[in-house]
Amino acid sequence: MLRLPTLPLPTVARDLSGRAFGQLMLAAVVLGFLTLALAAGTAVWAVSQNQRYARQVNHTYEAAKAISELRTLTENAETARRSILLTGQQRFIDVYAEVSGQIPAQLAKIARTTADNPRQAEAVERLGRLNRLQVSLFEDALALVRAGRRETAAKEFGFNSSPEVMTAHRRVTGAMMAEEGRRLALRGHERDRTGRLVYQAFAAAGLVLLLVGSGSIWVIRRHTQDLATSRDRLAALNEGLEGAVRDRTADLTRANDEIQRFAYIVSHDLRSPLVNVMGFTSELETAAGALKTLVDRAEVNAPHILTAEAREAVDSDLPEAIGFIRTSTQKMDRLINAILRLSREGRRVLAPEPLDMAAVMESVAASLKHRSDHAGVEIVIERPMPSLNNDRVAIEQVFSNLVENAVKYAKPGKSGRVVVRGREDFGRVIFEVQDDGRGIDSKDHERIFELFRRSGAQDQPGEGIGLAHVRALVYRLGGVITCESALDRGALFRVSLPPYVIADPGGSP
């Protein structure tokens, strides 16, 4: 038995298998991608939030600016009113008209910018009422001024509710400015909180990426170390294995040579007694003929001396026994010839040469054309077909046997088809012989390759040597042969060969 050298390999607990390593790397990549996606989403969200806060802050500043401008316009209008009451000059009247005309538009602007705040909307309504009240009071005073009663108007305007209205106006605008300041502070707080959340998210993402990166580096380094260790140990194992294979091959070669010589000697030595048996069988046939003549004469001339047992022995027993001996010796002669043929083939030196396999297959089909036509079987050679560098005689014997078997075991009374095809596959050359004949039972797929073993109905001549010879040749050429078949569904024989075969020194299997 071939014993291989053993070396300690990494244990399952320490070694990361290729599948586990791939799963870990995939998990790391997925986790890293999800982390980056989360960080990118957080960044996008933060930018959108900052933009929203910026818009809100700008809106608050615009509202505060509008309130401040209204306050300024109101103060200017109040100053112009007082100047009119004190001096009665027209230029102050013009200033008042210009300033007071801007106040309604400014109130509308404040209403627009503060529409999202109900408290500010109420304050705008109060400002509008105060402004209308103050305008009404001043219009009454201005009428007295125009009537020449300026002192009266000044006294009335100074002692009526106009100062209280102005005070209320300042209180309302101050409250509005405070409200906008409050909202500005709140939005600043929200912006700061969002910033902290973003920083925390980026810190967490960075930590996860750091852990994933560190873990990936550790796993890759561990896996690389395990691979290097396994590679070194495998190299050492291969060195020992190559030596063991060489020794085993030499042993097999010697054993095969001994078997070949033994088969040759046995078959050769068996032939001599077999020839003697066949010769004496012929003499027995001659003697049986003479005995039959004697029995016939005795039956005519002296029937009283002839017994029924003697007549039966001469007429049936002796011819039957001689026929059985002759049939058995003929079968034994065919078997000995087959063994001799296998022995000689095993001792033949291979002579590799470049082969056009399409041409070889066409030649095989042509040699079987008479038989295939008689059986109603079409032989199809599919092209293109890969070439080989191999022994022509051995290749022709392999495929002649396979195609001949396909023709031989076609379905009786039906036309058949045998297809031969070839292809290259992973550095090997694959040939297939497929038929639509009787098929082979699955339990006999290996049995048919054994010497003197056959499958199915034995209605065709043969000794069960052909496929055994084919497998021996294929093995010797560095290939393998397999069978795929089922009863009544045809058979497919697949031969896998190396593209090149090296000539051996003479008969190594």
C-alpha cells in the first residue's frame, strides 16, 4: 500500500479556511461600506440642517431688521410731528408725509417675515392699531396748525394720549425684537446640538472604520501567515509525495512487467496442452465415426449383440460430449488469444505523434461502415475536433472499440445514430462517443470495464475483453474513461486525455 509522508498542518481552530476568510472579508467590506454610507448620509443631513438653520437665521435677522427699521421710521415720524407743532414749518410737514407713507409698507414687510410666529403676528396687529391711532391724533393736531392755532394744537398733542401711544409702540417693538432674539438663540442652540451630533456620528464612524481596518489587517496578516505556513508544509509534503509516487510507480511498473510476463507465459504454456486437447478431440471425432460405422454393420449383421445403451452412446452421447469439448476448447483458445493480445499490447512501446483526431475518427468510421450500414446506424463525426500528440495505434484501438460497441448494441430493428465529438477543457482533451442504443444499467457502469465481464442480453459475439482493453489503454495514455447510461436510453462514453503523451521505455502502464 502506498503510504504518504505526514506533516503537521495548522489546526482548524488556528487556520482560517478560504471560505471563512472570504466571509470575514466580505463582512468587513460590507460593514465599512455601511459605515461610510452612514457617514455620508450624516454629512448630507448636516449640510441640509445647516442650510435650513442659515435660512432661519437670515429670516430672523430680516425680521429684526424690519422691526428696527419700523422703529426708526416711527421715531422719525414722531420727531417730524413735534417739529411741526413747534415750528409749523412746511419742510417738517413734508418729512412727516414721506416717513409716515413708508410705515404701512414696513408693517406689511414685518407681517410677511413674522408670519410663521403667531405671537409676532399679534404684535404686528397691535402696531398697526397704534400707528393708526397716532396718525388720527396727529391729523387732528395738524388741522389746528393749518387753521392757525399751532399753540393750541401743541398743547393738545402734548397732553393727549400721543406719548402713551409712542410708549406702547416702543414696548411692542421691543418685545418683538426680544422674541426674534429668543428665536435666534434657540436656532443657534439647535445648530450647536446638530453639530455635536454630527461630530459624534463622525467619531463613531471613524472608530468603526478604525476597528474594521485593524481587524481586516489582522485577519489578512493571519491568513497570509497561515497560507505561507501551509504552502511551506505543502511544498515539503509534495517533495515527499513525489518521491513516494516515483517509488510506487517503479513498484507498479515492475509488478506490471511481472504480470505481463506471467500472462504471456501462462497463456503460452496453456496453448500447448490446449492444442493437444484439440488434436485428440479431432481423433475422437474420427474414432466416433469408425465406431458408428461398426455399430451400423453390427445392427445389420448381428443385431442380437447390439444393446440400446451402445446405440445411444454412439448416436448421441459421444457426439454431444465431443461437441462440448470442441466448443469449450475453442472458447478457451479465444480467451488465450485475447490474453496474449493484451500482454503484447501492454509490452508495446508507445510512439507518440501529432494526430489529426478528426481524420482519425473518420478513418475509424470508414473501417466500420459496412457493419454500421448493415445495422442501420449512422456514424456522425462532429467538427472541429482538438488534436492530440499521442500513440496512433492505441488511439485507433480505443475509439474503434467504442464505436464498434455502439454499433453492435443498437436497438434491434430501428435505425440508430452514433455521435463522436471532442473539446478542450481545463488543460485536458475530452472525447465523447454517444449512441441511442440499448443502454447500460447503472449498476453495470463499472462492471463493463472488467475483464471477461459483460452487461445485458448476451446476443452479440464477444468475450468481454474490449472495454477492459480500452480502459487499460486509456490509463496507459494518462487518461480516464467513464460511462453515462441508462437502460433503453443510449450510452455516452467519455475519454479524458492529456494533450501530450511521453513515450515510455516499453510497456509501463
